[in-house]
Amino acid sequence: MSENDVTIHPTAVVHPQARLEAGVRVGPHCAIGEHVSLGRNTRLESHVALTGWTEIGADNAFSPFASVGTEPQDIGYNGEPTQVRIGDRNVFREFVTVHRATTKEHRLTSIGSDNYFMAYAHVAHDCRVGDRTIFLHQATLGGHVAVEDFATVGALSAVHQFCRIGRFAFTGGGSMVTQDVLPFCRVVGQRPTRVLGLNIIGLRRNGFSNARIAALKDIYKIFFFSGLNTAQAVERIEAECLPGEDREEILRFVRTAKRGVVKKTSDAWDSE
């Protein structure tokens, strides 16, 4: 048998109209629906359910009982052909769930590439997940959430609908996130969630220099500790902090927040 052959276990149920590219492996008791497409070398271990209008790229791995493309948990959904689109090289561990979109926004739930979803993680309808994120066990997104590149969502965390998790941000285990989490930050806690400081370990692992981290610290000292309101802090950051990619990303993130951003700080703030 060639490595380019598609292999389907005899107990799997694959709709004849489903599109499976070369090298796809479908394990025992999997179910693949009519409008599903699977990219090259994607692997389904066993009992995986892929349905709806679902497009999955190359080299993805699905562990037992993962479920992708089922109807959104939204009482206004009436079976419309909304989508799930997934990139390449993602890992979906046991019992991960990804729901297709509603018709209320872009009709699309999207996940980028090189993400790792641990057991029982949930991506709700209309969410947008970037690249190289990590979702720990039972990390849960409400509808219309955006998680940007390199972010980590901690175990047993819940992110309220319409919130955003910025690039390189980290939410600690058991957090209840009801406002946007600024890029590069660490947050943790239950109502209210509190900011712990920069995600120093994550930034260093991703090659941030000491000078770049120091510049981020200067920005966030103004934002969190100046006693200014958000609009005043933005003005002061623009006036006092040197322009750069990170500064502009933070300011853009703050200006586009619809639910506000997490600003309460913890007594355990890490000033390293």
C-alpha cells in the first residue's frame, strides 16, 4: 500500500461525497459527513465525528471522540450552511469540540495552523483562533471569541462570548475571562480576572529580547499603574513610549475592544 493511499477502517462511515486527499487515515468507528474535506496526511484515530460544511487542511491529528462541525449551541440557528475552516498541523486531543458558525457574523468558525487543543477543549460558534495557540484541558470559548497567535488558554478557563485574547497572552488555570486580555499579558482569577504582569516566560521562549520586553513593561506601567483612565493612558503611551510594532498592536487592541480590557491588577503582580 502506498503512503499516498487513503485508508479507511471497515467500521468507519464516510459519505461518498466527502473529499479525502492523499495519505488520509480514518480509524475505527469514525463518521465523516457529506460536506467535509480533509487535507493530505490528516489522521483520525477512532470515534471521531466530522460533519457540517467543514474544511480541514493537511497533517492534522484527531484523537478519539473529537467532534468538529456540529451545529452551534444557539437557539436561533436553523440549519443554515455555515462553516468550519481549519488550517494545517493542528492537534485535537480527546473529546475536543468545534462548532460551526451561526449566521450572525461571518458564517465561519476558523482555526489557523500549528495549534494544540488538549482534552475537552471547546471552540464555540463564530470563534476565530489564530496560529500556534495552546488550549489546555477543558479550556472553553464562548461564541464569537477571538484568540490571537501564540496565546495560551489555561486549563478549566472560560472565555465570555465576544471577548478577545491578544497575541502571546496567557490565561491562568480556572480563569473566568469576561473582558479582552491585552497582548503579551498574563491574567488569572475568577470575577474579577486580574492581570499578573507580562507573559515573560512565553515572550522569552518566542525570542523576545530584553530590550523589547523592557519597552512592553514601560507601556504597561502607564496603562495599569498611572491612575489614568483608558483613554488618558492611551494618550500618554503615544506621547512617552517610542513607536514600534508592539506599541501599535497594543494601542490598536485597546481602541477596538468592545467589552473593555482586563485592567485590575493582582497583589502578586510580577515585575521581573
